[in-house]
Amino acid sequence: MQELLLDWQILTSESFSRSAVRHSLRLIRNIYCSRANVAQKTNNSVPNILTFILSECIIVCIPCKITVPFENLNNHLWNRHKVPHNLRPAIIAGFDGLPAAQNIESLQPHKDGSASLPYLASPTPGFQCRRCEGFKTVNWDVIRQHAKKKHSITAPRCLQEKPEIECLLQQWTDHNPKYWTVLQSDQPQETFLENHQSSQST
């Protein structure tokens, strides 16, 4: 129920209708009950490393701090965490039927200038082109080459404009980085995940 309270706090901070909230909470409650049964059957041999974020309709890996599309859950559980084959189907079934992103293509960047999302990796220093704002990168050489090829900007001028194009970037997953700019925040990124892990262990 503590996990449910966390998602309720997220829900009430967003613009959802009351009927949608009630329906979504019933769905989440059923999923959490299902996951609790799975954990009991497996004698808690597998840590609960995945969580569903209702406000974004995504599945997040807590230790990796990335979004994992539903279609990628099996590969992620094995490649990143070496979860045995016989345990993976039950874990994945706990998220079946949720309105979660199904594949990488369905993960669209947030609006630039958004608040950072606490359940993802901390924002990374990067660069955003002033002349075509859709171009973002964490690599200085990449933005410099972009400025030269697309806008005929020399290296000295690009260096002069560097403070104006510096920004903080966040992304859903490291497999297919679709960056968006985020605001500077003084709130520790660990808080949400630590609270979520604590609630799952009780």
C-alpha cells in the first residue's frame, strides 16, 4: 500500500479525471497484489527492481534508473541483472496489461525546460543548438561539428557561444537517447528511488 500511496501522490499532481484516477488505482492495486503473490511463490529470491510510473505510463528499472519498454523486459532482466529464465515470465506478467510504453519508438522526449524526473538518472551536462533546438548532445565535439556543417560556424565562434548553449539533459534510456532539457534542481535525485525501494522491502 505504500507503493500505491507513492503513485497516488504522482497522480494527484497531474491533471487526471476522478474516474480515470479510480480506474488506474484499481489497476495498479491488482498489479501490486499480483506481484506480491509472485514474490511469495518465489520466496523473495528475486529483488523487486522494476516499478510502474503511472503519470508517465512507463516501467522504470530502479537500480539502472532508466525506462524499460515492455517488449524489452525479458532482455533487460537477463542482460543487466542475470535474472534466471524460470523467474522472468512471472516478473514480466506482473506488468502485462498496464498502459506502459511497449517499445523504444513510443518513448517521446519531454518538453524542453521540464522539471527533472527523479526516477531517472541525474541530468547530464550537455549542449543544445541555438539555431535548431531539436539538436542536443552531451558531446562537445559533436555540437562543434554540427555548428560547422549546418550553420558554418567556426570553432572559435562556437567556443565563444559555448556558455549560451550549455544545458542539462535527461533521457528515458541509454539505448536510444532522445534528450530533453531540464531545469536545475537542488532536490536529490535519489530520494524518490530510495523511498520506493524502502516501501517495496516492507
